[in-house]
Amino acid sequence: MADRHGAPLIRPFAALRPAVGREAEVAAPPYDVMSTPEARKMATGKPWSFLHVSRAEIDLSDDTDPYSPAVYAQAGKNLQKMIDAGVLVREAAPQYYVYRATMGQHVQTGIVGAASVCAYEDGQIKKHELTRPTKEDDRVRQIEAVNAQTGPVFLTYRANAELAAIYADVTVKPPLLEADHGDGVRHQVWGVGDAATLKLIQDIFTAMDALYVADGHHRSAAALRVAAKRRGENGSPNASHESFLSVSFPDDEVMILDYNRVVKDLNGLDSAGFLARLEDAFLVTPADQPVRPAHPASFGLYLDGRWYGMALKNPPGDDADPVARLDVSLLTDHVLAPLLGIGDPRTDNRIDFVGGARGLDGLASRVDGGEWACAFSMFPTSLSDLMAVADADQIMPPKSTWFEPKLADGLLSLVLD
């Protein structure tokens, strides 16, 4: 599947990457998984951490607005400093890269390439989330300040045996780059530069029906905005701004964790009244241990220091609307909106979201701290549900998916020449 200009869906590129042996000094978590104080602490004593580029406010005064022009200017200076010092180097020729992330027993292996902005614009690379203008603006300014895309968009595709065979062949060799930036994930990168394999990879992706954005909607939307702006200066479909940095993983290796909810109050109900109202739609069962839902249409509830299981009495069938049957939609439709008065979880400050990586104890501790009244543990959204929503050109509710492991920033960047 080529884009409308006949350009490949994903193409090789000459990456800006750490010099061999420097990757452990450079690799950093994604820019959006930590606060400014956390980033500043993480980068202390690490002058070449990519956080100095992705979160450049850490090099300015504590009261600096993270979205101020000074921050983006500092990011550009810091990236150039890393290049001038030889910490980052540019590949001599375009390549694909095999990327492997290992977290405990979980391993996922995929391809890093320059994905087509045009294909994203036309819906060949499918999205499933709305974006927020403020976050889009931030990524646009970052890309323009460093003249590169430094945060990869996480794509997924339906598993392909030919690609798996390529990965197996490539990864028997020592990796080009290997790093663990402290998150317990081992990140490994292999370069793929021989012409025959480059063509084979490109042909395999061209034959695919679709690619799906799993994580990175703001980065991909920002890439489209940058491309639209630059097309007036260079309208070639092969211009570097017509691509965005991506890592594509097979769907059978992608891991989605639960994305749980905490609510600030019971909307005027007492605990007994709230539980009684829940029983209209759910079978509610007290539990003597934390409840991790075992199947769709079931939830855990933590209230007044105790866990309960909640099973929807009349769950939707497989033929239901792909958005309406999602657990995040069921919780909103049966609990959050009618009982707790939360109509739009995207904007209501009475609800917050807790990634499954923090565990059920972390969820309960939010309630035990007194600031939140109750918590709901969720069954993870499946990748097949995500694809069904994207295929239907629909949008998932906010905070529906939490992907682990997160990809590293700084290992591979796409320069906009």
C-alpha cells in the first residue's frame, strides 16, 4: 500500500543516533511520561541525556514555563551541542532499523522507519484518538526548533511471518545500540542496510491493508502540521518533512495494560447508596483482595478501604458498536455519567486516570490518601478492539489504552533535511 503519490508507506532513513558506546548516556524515557521535576532529577549528572532536548526546561530556571519560546530554543542548542561533541552522529546512508524492547518476560520486536505523512493524512495509517491543540502545538514547536522528529510514533500491524523471519535473522548479530535508561526495559537496535532486505521490508509494508497508531497521536498530528507548512517551500512527496519517525510492531507482540480511574466524590451519595445504585446494572460482590478484572464488562471497585467485583448484568454482544462495547464506554454509560455526574471524562476534574503499570496497590493508595472517594480497576482494552474502532473511523474515549513498554527517546531521530 503506497500513499497517493506512489511513495512507500514506510521508507528507510539516515538516522541521527548516539555514537556506538554512547547510547546509555543518551537514551531517555518519552517526554510525556514525567513531570518537569522528575525529568530534572532523572537528568542530574547526565549531561548527554536526551531529556536535555525533549524536556529542555530542565536547563532553565525552575519557574520557566515548559511551553515558552526559550525552552524550544534551548532544545535546539542542546541537540546541536550533542552533535558537535560527537555524542550524536548521522548515518551515511538510509537504513531501516530493527528495534527490540524487553521488559521482564515480554519481548516485542519491530521496524523503525520513516512513515508516510500522506498515508496518515488519508487514513491509510489509522488513528483512534482525538488530540489536544495545546499538546499538538508543543510538538510542532519542538520539531521546528530541532528540525527533527525525535520521539517515535508507536504503530502496529497485523503480524507478518516474513517480517518475523527478517527480525530473527537480523537479531542473531550483536546490536548496534543497547541501553536501559532506568525503566527496567532493555532497548536494542540493529541497522538493516543491504539493498535486498531494504526492498523486501518496503514491499511487505506496501502490501499491508493498514497500519494503526497505537501511541503517539500528538506526534503524528504535529508531523502533518509541519509537513503542511513546509509543502509551500518544497512540494516533493519525497521531501523529509513528508515522513514521521515510527516504530511498527506486530499486533501479537503489543502489550496493553489497564488504564484505571479514580473519582473525587460520590456525587452526593453515601457509600451504601452508591453500592445500591450500582446493583441496578451490575452484580456487585465484596472481595477480600484487590480485584483485577478477568474479562470484559467487569470492573473492580475500591471504596472505603474495601474491594468489590462488578460484573455487568447485560453486556453488549460482539456485533455492538465498536466504541459502545468498550469497557471504558460501559463504565461511563452505566456509572460515571448517570451515578457520579461525570459527563465528559476528557474535561471533568473530578476524575483522574492511573496507568496499570502503577498496580492495584497504587490505585488504592490514591483513595486511602483522602483526596479521592473511589477507584475503578479496568480490564485492558484489546488491540483487536482498537483496530475495530480505527477501521470504523471512530474515536476511542480518552485514556482507553496504556501501552508498555514505552519506547526510548534519543536512540534514533529523523532529521528534516
